[in-house]
Amino acid sequence: MSVKRQCMLTAVVLCFLAGLAWADRDPQIGFLFPAGAQRGTTTHIIVGGQYLNTPKRVEVSGRGVQARVVKYIRPLRNLNREQRYMFLKDLSIATEKRLKEADLAPDVVKKVQQVLLGRWTRFLKTEIKTEGIRPAEHYLLMDLGEQSLRELIHTRETLFFPAQKKQRNKQLKESVLVEITIAPDAQPGDRDLRLQTIGGLTNPAIFQVGQVPDTRELEPNDDSAALALKPPTGLENLPRLRELLTSKPLDLPVTINGQIMPGDTDRFRFRGTKGQKIVVKVSARGLLPYLADAVPGWFQATVALYDSKGNEIAFADDYRFKPDPVLMYEISQSGIYDLEIRDALYRGREDFVYRVSVGEPPFITRVFPLGGREGMETTASVSGWNLPPAKVALNTASDGPWLRKAAWENGDMVSNRFHYAVDTLPEITESEPNNSRSNAQPIILPMIINGRIVQPGDSDLFRIKGKAGDTIVAEVCARRLDSPLDSLVRLLDASGEVVKWNDDHVHKDEHLHVDRVGMVTHHADSFLMAQFPEDGAYYVQLSDARKHGSDAHAYRLRLSNPLPDFALKVTPSSVYALPGGIVPLTVYALRRDGFDGEIHVSVKKPPGLRADGGRIPAGRNKTRMTITIPRKAPRQAVSIILQGTAEVGGQIITRQAAPADDTMQAFLYRHLVPADDLLVAVRNVKWGLLAVEIASPEPVEIPPGGSAKVLVKTRDNRLRKEAVLVLDKAPRGISLHGTRARPEGIEFVLKADTAALKDGFTGNLIVEIFREYTVKAKNGRPAAKRRNSIGYLPAIPVKVMMQQKHAAK
């Protein structure tokens, strides 16, 4: 081998060691604080998580939001004696400066200092040497000299929060300071924010673009806040001092950003005017659908409203079926009101982040219909608080997804967004009365019916003609479209006897919830598929399982013969690789109405990416595949779009894969949480990976209890000699053995265990490549072998033949 060739291979290995030593330490965002800001502003936020050192850039979805990394902040552990002294000294100096600026007398300044520093006053009189000591790092300490007196007290309360109450968590220990600039015309709503570090691209975290001024909580602000900030004895009548110590009542509208720590309760005062119809909207679970370590699953916020006498006048701990509360209240008397927020069980830590919007925004509580037919002009009637009955045009263009969002807009003010669906079948609106078989509404299949259960205990009946042996499908879309309806659907024969019924339709793959929405934990929508036992009239009855009803209890009911179809989801939503690198993805098929055909998955855009193993076998609901990044791929993050193609009913249909992340809720249940984009980021290194490919494109056939050889072609001599191949998340019963170098590349053996694979296996295997090397003995320690991950092989299609088929051969 030439010297030039050897240098190139050495450079490749060094790239691996520098960047991929993080193989099991992918950077993760645990929370953002604050998790939003008003459009037209520039603000600093903290990105908390783990493995966030060496941050390079920030990626924010959508238009109108720019972000940059300011500083990586080391984890703040317990302050040692010297660090505590340095911080308190700086705090004392800043506090004294703020008090003197208020023209307070020196003796007053001294007395206030003693009260604010408390037991630390004596500690500061001790002379402690701090030469060579690294100061504590925390984002609150970066502008200590510029903070107001209330902000200084907040800094003290935050850093000296009782250690025995803190819940140490490695998922939240690191932080990055990020500057965000939001354009005045940026679209309000949720954005995905990711960090790119030298170790990878993080999961997306939600950052909200708001419409009203923002503020941040200042501790202490719980029930004891008035006592904690009470002026020292003898100084109660100094108005300037009281003004410095007291947080002013907030003027509406405002969005409050805060964090709930263990046992914490936050209170805020605002001015209310008689007749105001205020809306208190909390974003908590909506910001962090599932906490970083799945404990306890999510932050369950509660809000309460108190009048000037301390009486609780309103309370909310959710909004319909959603954990984030919304409180709507009409102010009966002008004055000062207190708003309280806490966790329902008084839990808390850094990722119990919230945004509370308080004001008189338009808030939609009722929408009808909940969707429209593709390509047809459709408007929805909306109503709620602080908006008159209005119409909202729905986008039903054919190039969009099934689930979409809309809002009511009035000038610069935009209401809360609502979900709606776009389908291809004809549609009608239910016609009352239709609550019995005698007045059931006749329906010609196929049809989507837009209706409402308007009264408690009401039910809607629809009459259809059935032919013996034909199959009928009744599918309800309500909960998935934010309707409070908990549907129950029954198929009745002509005499009123129940042929089949369904309450909740749950689509799960073991403990993974697989559905189109990804955020629903109570799958309250019904689905029914049944055969008609004989010719005649049949009735589909739809009601609320809890016998509730209102104008908001809307639904879309699909009545049709089976319409085989599918949707796709792909995880993870963040991909990071070296130029020429290979990365695995998991694609889930959400099959509908009995469709069990084969689905072929490919890269729609950008061009140049190669997909391997993009085949979901017939009857299977997922596959693991790989994509290969071009060696000359751009170094900025790029959005990838995957699509699936299948033959359904003699026609070829194509469906775009929706990006998502497989996230755990409370130890066991998992959800496919939707993301805005599937992003791939390529490391900015000079040397990429050499080409690696499977010698044969045909599936590897393994007889039960037998084995098969696989050849991987590569020109990398070091890879041939030092690579260790390991199956990644392989099905039980398949194992890899006998890796050895060949002139063309690497050869290994796949074995199938008959006992573990009784029904065979058809799918892809993903193989991870490790470089194994020996660390020389040093300081009396023996030599040891170590491994570094250097990437993946292309997906390997495998077929384990069933016993009887193998015997037949």
C-alpha cells in the first residue's frame, strides 16, 4: 500500500475516534427554559440535557426564527467553600450597588444587606483565599452586576435551593446558553429546536413563538413570598425599599415562564378589570410530552385563581382530556388577583417547565365540521371565548397530510390552533332527529358523516343496506381531532340486536402506541369492521360512552366497505453521520382496513441518498432500514423525506412518511411523538467513509437450524483486519459468528435457531461495526481490549425459511 493510501486510512480512523467515541452518548435535550418568546424579540434561553458539550449550531424548524450558541455551561454541582464565598461576595457587592442607587442611607443599606444575606453575613466576614479557584458556572451568574434587587434575590434562591429537595438527574445536568431572534412576522406556534454538537444532533424540543409580552418567574413567589421579601423591622415605611423588594402586578396580556422545583408553588399577581373574560392557558406537557427519563411521564400542572382576599375563585387541572389546564373566568370586580401554578402531586425539577398565557385572546372551544373532502372548498364554524361565531377556511389541498391545523385570525391576533382531517370520500352532515331506528338517517356507502352528540345521553343512528357476506367499516375520528367525545359505535340489525360493537380502538405493537397522532394516551375513537350476516337493513349507532354531550362533541364517522390503505412513520427524527456514513432508521406501517401487502420505502428527497432494505414485508408493521449519506453531502442540516409505495386494489399508491421519535412514558408505554422534520446533519470533516456494500442484493436465505454466509465488500484494509461486527436489535434466534477478512472485504456467518424462530423471519438485519484495539499496559495496569463504534453496514435482507418449506426442498 502506498504511503498516501496509508495516510488516508489513518485519517479516517482518527475521524472515527474523535467523533464516534460518543456512540452510546448521543446528545439529548431534556428541557428548554424559557420554552418560548414573543415574536419580534431577541432572548436568551437555556438548553438543558446531557452530552451537550461542544455545541456547534442550533437548528429551528420553520421560518422567522434564528438561533446561535452563546456558551456551554458546565454542570453546577455542590458549591465548595471557596466558590460559595466568591458567589456571595459578588452577590453582596451587587446588592449593595442596587440599594445605593435607590438613595438609601448607609445604615439602611447595611441592615437590608444583613436581612437579605441572612446566615451568610457572618460567613462573608471570614477571609478565604480564592486564588486559582474556578468560579461556579451558571447562566444566572453571567450578568450578576446588571440584575435588579428582585433578580438578585431570585439568583440566591435558585442557587441555594435546598440540596435535600433536589432530584439529581444526569439527563438534565448540562446546559447551553442560546440566543434566539424571532422576526416580527414569524408564525405563532410550536417549533422544533435541536442542537448540533460534535457528538451528534439532538432530539427536537418544542420552542413556542408567542404573540404577547413574556416575563420570567422570580423566586421566592410562593405563599411565603410576602414574608420572605418583607422589609426589615423598622424599615417598613420606606416606599422605595418596598418597591425594590416587591414584584409589581403584571399587566395583561402576558406569558409567564417558570420552572417548578420539588414542593414548589408559584404565584403571580395581575390586574383584572371587571368584565374581562380572561383565558389562563398552560403549556407544560405540550412543551415536554414525556420527560427525559420517563419519570413520572409528564408534568401535571394545576392552576388556581384567587381574589384580593385570598379566596380561591377558580381552579383547573386539565382541559377536557388533555393534562395541560385551561382556565376561563370572567372578572367580576376590578382589582389585584393571584394566579397559582404547581404540580398536582407537588413534584418538580428543572424540566418541569411551563408557559402560562394570561389575557383575553380568542380561544376556540367548538369546531364544526372537523374536516373536509380533499380538493373541496370547506369552512369550519368556530366559537369560544373572546371571539364571535366565525368561519375558518380549511386547507383541503391534495398535497397535504391527513391531519392538519388551522386557527382563527383577526389582524395580528391568532387563536389557539385546532386539528382537522382531510379525506377523499364524499361527505354529508348528520340530520336531526336521528336517535332511533324509526328516524335513522339513510346513508349511501361510502360516506363520511360530520355530526355532533349535542345532548347528554344522545345517540345518532344511520341506516344502511347490507348484503350477506359484505363487510362494513365504521370508523370514528373525534378524540384524534381534539373533540371531547368518547365514542361508542354499534352495528345493529333490523330488529335492533347488536351485531358488533366497539368502544376504544387501540393500535399497539406490544407496548408501543402506533397511531397517526402520537400524543393521545386515551384512544377513545371507535373502529368496527364486520360482515353482514344476511341481506337487509342495518343501523350504525354512535353515542358517547360516558353519556356526555354538547356542541363541542363533534365527530367524523366513516361508513364504507373496507378501503385498504396505509400511513408511514419514521424514527428517529434526528440523524447524524460522517460523509459517506450509513445510519439505521425504523419505518412503521399503520395499516388500514385489512391491507397487509408489501410496502417499498425509498428516499423522495434530497437526491443522492441511498436507501437499503426499504421493504416492509407483507403482514409486517415495521422494518429497520438504512440510508447512506453521500460523501459530498452539504454540512448544514438537511431535511429528508421518505415515501412508501404499495399496490392496493390493483393501483399503485404512495404515502409520505411522517417523522417521529420513539419516546417512553412512565417506564413501559412508548409513543411515536411527531416532529416537524426528519433532519440529517453531516459532520464537517475532510475525510469521509470508504464505500461499504453487501456483495449480493438478494435476500440471505437461512434454513432453520442452519446458517448462511454474507460477504461485505470494502477496500479498507484496516477495517477488514480490525472490524468487529455486532447485530443491532436483531430478532431472538438469529446470531452472527465467524467474522474473517477476505480479499474482497469481510465475511461472516448468520445462524438461525429453530426453537426461537418457529414461524421463520423475513426482514432486515442491522449490523454495527466496531473497531477493536488493545490499550498498552501502563502504570502496572494490564493490557486491555476496547471498542469504538465506527458505523453500520447497509441493511441486510434476510429470510429464515420455515421448517416445512426447507424440508420440501
